[in-house]
Amino acid sequence: MADYDETLAFIASIDDAPTADEVCRLLLGLSSRFGLTGVIAGTMPGSGTPPSDQQRHILLDGWPDGWIDRYLQRDYVHIDPVIERIRKDRNPFMWDEAPIAPTLRREAATMNGEAREFGLAGGMAVPLVTLEGKIASVSFGGHHIELSPDDRSMLALVSVYAIGRAFRLSRPISPVPTCLSPRETEAIRWAAIGKTDWEISMIMAISEHTAARHLANAKRKLGAANRAHAVAEAIRAGIVR
């Protein structure tokens, strides 16, 4: 897997990012190689969504200071040709590839002119669809952009991981309250790497019956239905890393 070391390292850094701001920083560190100095990601607001409700759809905000406020205040989401294409097309595209409706040309030209004032002369959008069928996207913008077809594909790849991390950060999971004993904790950690009750008993120098009891107690305290569920809950609670 040596040929994929950089890719795997970047994906790992996204997965480990503790905040949405850190996800943005990582994305911009990569996209800036191609002249893309801003990024935003989120879910698509429904038609007619007022500006006051559009903010909650944003998961990552790495736009230049002041632009997102201007964009929301002027309700540009409803005239933005990039947003309209994201709603209809699931393939990555450059902003200038999004058709502008004849009735919106004047408003779109005004919006694009203002975007240029913030250093967003062009960009690339990556539409995505969640398992629930919701439309989401990652959009990169900048002034002097140089993107090859391979660069576009690479940014589309990392966008998937970035918005996945953004979804998780937007819905933090509260740690499972537990009070496992030291022996129960040790037993569940061995179970997490596939050890059987007998193997755990040998490692911990206890009887197989006692090993099974420690695991049963851990399962009960974790509110788990079975061994695999107990391991998953222990990982979620930070007991197993």
C-alpha cells in the first residue's frame, strides 16, 4: 500500500480532525495547491428556505471573511446557478459549467461580481447524496485556478471523507456512561481483538467462567445485546481504542 501513503495519511487526518475548522484547514491546505483558497460544505436548503434558516445547512465554512454573510443576507442561494446544478447533477463540475437561467442572468452577474471581490472568481463543486437521499455538496473557490482532470477527481475523493467527518462533528455522540471494573475493562479490550473466553482466561490468569462473567457484566453495563455490540459500545465510549 506504499503507493497510497499520502492519500491514506490525508484521510486519517480528516477522520481525526476534532473540529469543523480543522477539516476546513486540511482541505484548504490541499486545494490551495490549485489556486482554490475557499471551501464550503453542507446540505441543500429546500426551495423557498428563508436566509435565517439557511445557516443551519452549512457544515463547513472556509469561505473568505464576510462572503457567507453577504450570500445569506441577499438570499443568493435561490439564484445561484451552481446550487441549481448541484440539485440536478451528481457529477463534480466547474462553476462556469453551470448554466444560468435567462431570467436570472442579471442577478447572477451581480452575485458573481461580488464573489470576485472576495477572491472567488471560479471554483469546483462536488455534489453528493446521503444514504437518506439528501443532497449535500462540497464547493471550492478561488481566483487563479489550475485543475487537471486528475486533480478534480482527487478533490472529489477527499470531499467525500471531509463531508462525512463534518456530518459526524455536527452530531456529536455523547459518551456512554459506564462504570466497568478494571477486570471488565481488560476483558472487553481482549474481546475487541477477537480473543475467546478461554483465551481471555489464559491471558488474565482466571477461569473461563470468570472471564465470561466479566464480559457478561460489561455487556450489561454497556446496554449491549451481544458481544459484538458490547465491543462497539466500548469503542464508542472510548474504553477500547
